[in-house]
Amino acid sequence: TRSTNFKPYVGTGYVHDEQRSDGKSRATFRFKVPAEDDYELSMAYSAHATRTTRLPITIAGGGVEHRLTVDQTQPLPSGESFRPLRQIRLRPGVEYTLTLSNEGTVGFVVLDAFQLRPTGTTATKPR
């Protein structure tokens, strides 16, 4: 369901699962990165007490899988549209998937936007 009830949001609004918690609401994003680096994964959402406290997110590709859980009741940093979640090492030439679902959740699952930003740490680390 599309919504603009709670701010902030990126663009024209966000979508939510109507608090179904049935495991049937799922979104998958496919992406590649231009260079090997540690990337900061951030998520935009409108925090609220009615949101889920355990949104499962999986990033997979190149034989590696990262799992994390996001508490969408936690506010975003002051003045920011995105909340940093984790740094993840990613490589060029690999197709990655980022998947989230409402399986095992309680409360609204909100999907607004994700952001990946290179941290620039690869150049400073010995191989």
C-alpha cells in the first residue's frame, strides 16, 4: 500500500504491508557496484511506534550472504533521511540482491529507499 502519512520519506512516498506479517510481502533489488570497497548500507523509512522492530534484510551475492534485522521504531539520525545499517564489503562484477520481507514481523513494514555509499576504505587496506 502506498502512503505519505508519516514523514520523512524520499520522493513521493513509501509503501507498507498493512501490518500483514504473513511473509507474502517481499521486495528484491538487484545491483552491481563499480569498484571493490566497503559500502555503507543505509535505509530511509519513517520511524513510528507502530512499525516492526525486526525487519529481516538479506544481501547476497558472490557466494556471500549478509543478514541483518532493522528496528523501524528507531528514529533516523537528526536531520537525516537515511539511517546507516551496516558496512559491507562488495566487489565489482558480482550481481547482488537485497531482499526484505514481512515474514515473522509484528507491526507495519515500511519500504522507502536504500542507499549504498562507498566508504573509500579499500585504498587504505593492504591486500
